[in-house]
Amino acid sequence: MRYLPAARHAARALTLGSCLLIALEGLTPVTAFAQTKTQTAASADASTSPARFLSDFEKRVTVKVLPNGLTLMICERPEAPVFSYFTIVDAGDANDPGGQSGLAHMFEHLAFKGTKDIGTTDYAAEKVALDKVEAAYAAYDAEYRKRVGQDPAKLKQLHEAFVAAQKDAQQYVIPNEFTEIAEANGASGLNAETSLDATQYFWSMPQNRLELWAYMESDRIANPVPREFYKERDVVMEERRMRVDSNPIGRMVEQFLAAAYVAHPYHRPNVGWASELNQITATEAEAFHKKYYVPSNITVAVVGDVKPSDMPMLEKYFGAIPAGPKPEEMTTVEPPQTAERSVIIKDPSQPLYLEGYHRPDYRDPDDAVYDAIQDIFSNGRTSRLYRSLVRDQQIAAEAEGFSGFPGDKYPGLFAFFAVPNQGHTPDELRTSIHKEIEKLKTTDVSDAELAMFKTRARAGLLQGLGDNEGLAEQLAIYQLRYGDWRELFNQLQKIDAVSKADIRRVANKVFVSTNRTYAVVETAAPQQAANGGAQ
């Protein structure tokens, strides 16, 4: 289980093709499996051994679980008077309650709207106004949901009352005040991300603003205000229209995941189903926050010019967040797939091909083997899919395999995506991909391929630890997922142990037709597409 810092996420996206990036942004996890790889132990230089790096970091990393359950991490890197932080909440869109898909993603949009103290001219009055907004929306929504006996005139009247209530609440809003305070004090890279697995918040700031950051971040966790909630809901609806409804890849991915998963929440899109997204409320958002944004479900890592002596100050702010019970683990388990599933979409766009095979989650002992398979299939111009489909046969413009899709906290998919060149078809790509899979199942990979995978792994890890932002992200995620950030370095040993036999064994276990779901976009005239659609 490896997560991408933002800079490396962008680099990986280039290999997927810009069209896939646009469609999958927000739908895919911020994971990548080509980032923490290593050389063989025999060839590893002692100066860059995992043991040495671990020993060095152990001297600089301080971890404290506060009485309220929140995990705070500090990593000293005093080369420059700045710091970066990464807050991860162990809840993503897979945790959306039934009928409320897209709810977790809303908090990414509310992240910088402020708190009870920031972003308002008079919170007491604003709270009254926001309660009136909820009451007005509840009345409108009750009438809107009526399947029998809906009164159009009453519905219009109730909607007008809802709009008027929003306008009244808006008078107390100081737009962008949270962001402006942070940026006026040197903050850069303010952002938030939501995947199906988790929600993250991050930025960088001058060291002498550490206490201001601690106040703002802890206040945002403890005292969120669903300010301009319905305005932001409209923004997310537009995101959905752009990423999915108006994007052939987005439509294909949505139908593909709905077919690949019959029980687990991975079957629904990160941005949410339109009918559910269009009706989620600020009241539901508050209930979600109360359940999942509890300190015991949050890890915060700070990396840069910080010291263990800063911990008491951080604890003063983050320790004041009210405690709550850690949310129960998800109990839904995707049943084993027993037959191939397919989605055929007729669309007035270029043809596309996507297929996926169920694989275990990041805790599986063979997790590193999937990393190796991804690297051998897809890492650069020497990879098997590029050489075969793009360079030699010239039947594809893009061809790639990637693991942990659409998430890896729970069992995900190893997927293959390809775009045919003009004059070629998805069926040709499917046949060629399956030939490459069969080679992997029947013939050992070469010594060079295995060595290149491990060499790139080590380089990827070192690059990921080279900046404060990437290190804060890696430390927080590994602490959350494994309960110990040191697992970041233990991964190197696991990857170093991957053998040719492991790759063949896993390929034969996972890449079987009964475990496969595929989706095809077939080019069709607009009228034919309207009549055909997804099958």
C-alpha cells in the first residue's frame, strides 16, 4: 500500500494519459505502487540500506497518541525555517452512508469555508440563519420526494423559501477568510483530497507560524460550519457532470466499477451518484463529521523545522478536540467473483478498453508482488505493454496496468487500460493484453526486469522522502494504515524479497477469466449511442 505525494501523482498521471487523469481525478485513490521499491539486498549499498535510513529517521520522528485518541507526529528537518503538514482522516467515500454517496467528498469542498470563529461576522446570528436554511430545505425536500401527490405550486413556493433562507445566511459570511489568513501568513499549497479510502488536508508554512497553523487546523476539525453547503453541493454536481456525465472515460469507469463490485461500496463513484448527491444535506454532513472526524480516526504529521519541544503546544490545540468512539470497521465483504462480467458502451467517442481482476487489500503478504507486476507491465517505454501494444504492434496509443484501483484499503482491482490507435479496436487490445498476461503466467520475468523494478523502487522511495510534503504524507499514511510509520522502511525488505516464482504464482492465481470484469467503449453515431447505451 503506497500513496503518492502530489508531485509524483502528477508524474504518474502523465503515463496514464491526460484523458484518463481528467476522468479519474477524484475517483481513483491517491495510491501508486511503483514508488517504494528497492534493489536486491546483495547489491544494495550499505550507505543507502533500509536499516540506516530507519535508524536516521528514528532519531528525528516523535509520535504521540493524545488522550482524546488523535495521533500527532513530528519529524525534524531543520534545513529551512518551514514546515509541511498532512492530516489524514480514515474515512472516504466508501464510508458514505447508504443513499448519501458523495458525502465524504463534500468535506474537501468545505475545508476552507472557516469555523465558528473564522469566516463569519456574527456566528451566533449565522447559526440561527443556517438552522432556518436546514428547516427550509427539509420542507422543500419532503415535497420533492413525494412520488404521489406532489404539488408543483407548493414545491415552487418551498424552493423560493429555501433560496431566501440561503440568501439571509449569506450576509454573515466572510468569503475565503480562512484561506486568506493562512496565505497572508505564508501558507502555500493549500489543498484537500478525497478518495474512496480517506480524506486528506495539507499545506506548507513558515516555521514561525506553527502555532497559528495548529490553532486553525484543530479549530477546523473541532468546529466545522457547513457554510455555503448547498452552493458547494452545486459545485460538486458540476464536477460530476464534467468528470462523468460529459466524459466517456468517466462514464466507462463508473459502469465498470458498478459491474465489478456487487456488494462493497467500491462499486459507487467517488463523486457520488447524481440522484443521491443532489439531495444530501448539511444535517447529514454534520452527522458524518460527528461519526468519522473524531480524534481517534485522525493522524496529523508535521515535517520541517519543528522539534519535540513543540509537542506540548500542539497537544494544547489538538488535545482540546472532543473525543469520540472510533468508528466501527466496515463489515461488508465483496463475495468472490465466479464469472466474467462485461460492460459494452456505445458512445460517440473514441473506442476504449478497461479490464480488472480482484486482488486483496494492502495488508496481503503478496502486496509487493503486485507492485512488481505493475512495474514490469507499465513502468515507462521499456515496459511490456508499451513495447508490445504501443511500439511493436502500434495498435494502442496508451496501454497500462495499475494496481489498487479504485482503492486499496479494502480488496481492490488490478486493472488494465488501453486506448486503440485509429483503425484498431478494443478487441485487438484485449487479445494482446491477454497474451502478455499469459506470458507472465507461463514464463519467468527476466533478471533485468526484476532488477530494474527493485532499483526503481529504491529511487522512488528516496525521492518521496526528499521533501517535507512527501515525507509528511508518507509518515501519516503508514502510521494510520499499519499503526507504525516504520513500516514505510520495512516495505523495502518485502519488495526486495519478491522472486520470479512469486510473480508467476500471483499471476496464475489472480489473472483468470472468472475473476475478470471488462468494459468497452465502442464508437457509435449519436443516435445509435442513444439507443444502445451500456449493456
